[in-house]
Amino acid sequence: MENFEPVIVAFCCHYCAYTAADMAGSQRLPYPANVKIIRVPCSGKVDALHIVKAFEKGADGVYVAGCLEGDCHFKSGNTRAGRRVAYVKKYLEEIGIESERLEMVTMSAGMGYRFAQTATEITEKIRKLGPSPIKTALAL
Amino acid sequence: MITAERKPLEELIEYIKPFKRILLLGCNECVTVCAAGGRKEVGLLASGLQMAMLKNGSNIDIRQHTLERQCDPEYVEELVPMLDGAEAIMSMACGCGVQQLAMRFKDKPVFPAVNTKFMGASERQGVWAERCQGCGNCLLGMTGGICPIARCAKQLMNGPCGGSTGGHCEISEEVDCAWQLIWDRLKALGQTDMYLENIPAKDWRPGGGSGPRKIIREDLAE
């Protein structure tokens, strides 16, 4: 696909990454418009089905952004999310989608810079990987 | 509960390849509890199959539904209006559910989406362990509530074998020696005299040794 602009879905925890995105905005830090943020009450709320559905609908990449280790507002939502992401990565491989298209990241609410940096890095990684095989198949 | 695990996607794709429209069915009972074939897993599998098929250049229409129980004909009957146009059925229930469907819908191929494993209990979240083999003649009253048939690799009836070391079975450090567990529990209960009771050679006929089993409750059966 020419002029490929990846669509990336970021499930962001209300208590950290979503606030960090806000912080990035306040600090006037730019990050790619490719990242579509979905606010969730906790990264642990993100189900395997949400991630898989995002790919089915044509997302090129997905990441789940939760609180730093030990900092989850609900105690262990972020570690559960991490395990779930690892599980879905294996499932994606089974389906035939590169597991690198899915990531779990952590940050605190004050890390505006980290939010912008993560969004940029993941966008660039997905750009290099190219369109998801599902998006390519859907376009045919 | 009856535990199960999803089959590899590759195997499932082979089953559904020839069809254009299938019905994917979950079950709200055991397979929901062991996270193998409930509503959520049906959604995940439908999405995964759809994508895998799309990637291979073919399109498939997968309708999803989850029954209260697949092993009861009353619930299976609900499917009649849903089957219109479906060329095949894929079931995420245990083997009982799959067979119930195959018996009711004789003109549709029925495929299993899970491998039925064992009758087990939840050890902790996400971990299920075998606890019963349905031997048909429960001994738990004599063995401190720990089953030597389901939990001893050799199904020994009168104490451990020589492979019991430090409380573990010789097949793996991860497996507890059932007879060690039984002994510890009988000791804690002050019932060690039960350990001395000789359990005679087991009659395996009630456990399936004389063919498929059936229970008929005359007060209930029609």
C-alpha cells in the first residue's frame, strides 16, 4: 500500500496513560495522530476480545498502556493485562498476524514525555511492519 | 467440572474450510468456568477464524450463540431457528455437547472446537487439576477425601509405591504423591486406622469397564 498510515489502537488506563496523554498535551509534546486512544478504567479491564476485535476491524497495531509495576489503582490490573497481552500475542501468531503488532507498556500519570515517545516508537515500528495482513485482505 | 482446552486454530480451519456459513456454539456450563468454550471464547474464536480465513483469501460467515447447556436436549432445541442456512456446526462444549448436537441435527456436520480433558477442580485462578475419574464407586470416605484413582499415577489402592519421594510422585516434582496426601490428612484427622484397612482389588465395571454407562432414574424417566 502506498502512503501507508498505520491505524493504532491504544487502550489507556484512566489513572496513568490517559492522564499522561493529557500531560503530553499540556507540555505541547507532539505524538502521531495514528494513535487512537480508548480510555479504560484500568488496563486490567482490557479483554482479549477487545484486542482481537481491534485487529479484526483493521487496526495495524494495538497497545495496552497501564500503570507502572506495583502502582495499579486496582492493585493488580496491570499485571493481569500484561499476562493477557502475552496470551493474545500467541493467539495472533496462530491467526497469522505478527505478534509484534501488539504491546503492553507501562507509565505513570506524570510521564507525558514517555507517552509521546511510546506512541511515536510504536507508530514507527508498525509503519515498518506495513499494513496488517487482515487490513490487506480486507482491501482486496 | 468437565475441563477442556481449545484445539489449535490450524485444526479448526481444516474442519471449516469447505463451508461458507457455520454456527459456532458455546456452552454456559463447565467450559465457561474453565474459560474454554463460553460466550467470550466463542467471540474470540469466531474473530480468530474469521481473520485466519480472510488471510487465506476466503470468506466465512460465522454466527455465534451460546446455549445454557449443550448436553440437554431442551436447550439444543433452541437452535432450530438459528440453523437456517448454516452448513455446519462447530461446538465449543465438551464431547457430550458435541454428541448431543450431532444426534439432534443429523443433516449437519458437527465439529468439536475443544479437546475435552478431565473432571477437575480449580486450584487457583487459571489452574485446573484432575480430581475425579468417575470410577463409579467412590472411595473418598476411606482415603481422607483425596482420590487415589484420579491423583495417583498408578491408581494404587493401598498406599504409595517406591517412587514416592519427599511427598512427590516419581513422574514429576510438580505432582504430589496422592498417598502422601492421604496419609497426612488421615493423621491430621486421627483416622490412621483407615489406612490399615485393606482396599480389595477394584472392580472397574462401574467405572466403564463393562461398556458405556447409563443412569436411569425410574421416578424421573419418561
